[in-house]
Amino acid sequence: MTELRALDAEVLQAFRSRAYLNNAGSEHLMQFVRCLSLSDWFCWDFFKSSSKVDGGEFTVSETRWHRSDDIRILAHPVERQKHSQRFVASVDARLLVVDEATTGRWLEQLSEVCLPLSASSSSIVLDGVHYELELESDGRARCRIQWESVIPTEWASIEPIIAELTSVLDAASTFE
């Protein structure tokens, strides 16, 4: 499935660069990515709203790659032939409603955390989940950490925040 691996890399890079979003004029604050090996991938981007017209201080964009659907298409030659020569990932994005106070608390907690720049990867990958967390400050300073399945012990201080973040975002998900 070389085509799938290429698509994996393409979608992850598009998530990172926010290629699927149109948030002109909004300050990007945080991105949280979760890539499940046999299921759909999600990316949540947090923005400081450019105006109060949006209804709040923060806007959360949820982007989903319907990877499981695309895997089915790529796995069957007859289905694959129904699509263009260059396969385009099935991705969509929408705004998500997340409590303002909770979002503000996450951003504050994560901005105060001190983590070593490297961490051991001694844990065994059991569930095949890739995570990324990026924080951005004033559009100039950016920090991205990545881990597989279980947060490294050196970064344990963010584990409760990540657990709550994942739980709240899953519950608020607008995708069915």
C-alpha cells in the first residue's frame, strides 16, 4: 500500500500547514493531531478569534480525514479505478463548539509547562496512535511535540491535559 503511505504523509503535512482551513485574520494558538492506524485521523486547530462576531474568544476548527473510507477504496482495484489517477484524500473541516473557559485553561496550562526537548521512546506501540501537539505564540515562536500511543514519562506533566483535551474534543466532535 505504497499509495496509502504517500497519502498518509501528504495529509499529515497538510494538517500541519493548516492547508484545509481558511482562518485568515485569526491568530493560531494550538494544534492537536491524532492519527489512528486503522481509522480516521483528526486535527484540531485553536485560533484566537479575530472578532467577537464568532461568539467567543476562541475558534476551534476540526479537520477529519476519512482514512478508513479511503483505505477501502485503495484496497480494491475496481473501486480505485473509479477515482482520478492522483487520489485525493477524503478530508473535511468544520467549526467545533468547545467551552471557552476550558479552552483558555488548556492554553494557559500548556503555556506554563516545562518539558525536556527530547524524550525516551522505550514504550511499545500497542494501539498504533500517533499524536502531535503544537503551541504557537505571537505567530513567531512555535513548539511541536510528537509521540506514539503513550506519552513519554519525561512529558508526564501534560498527560492529564491531553486526556481531558481528547475526551472533550471527542465528545464535541461534529462528525458522525
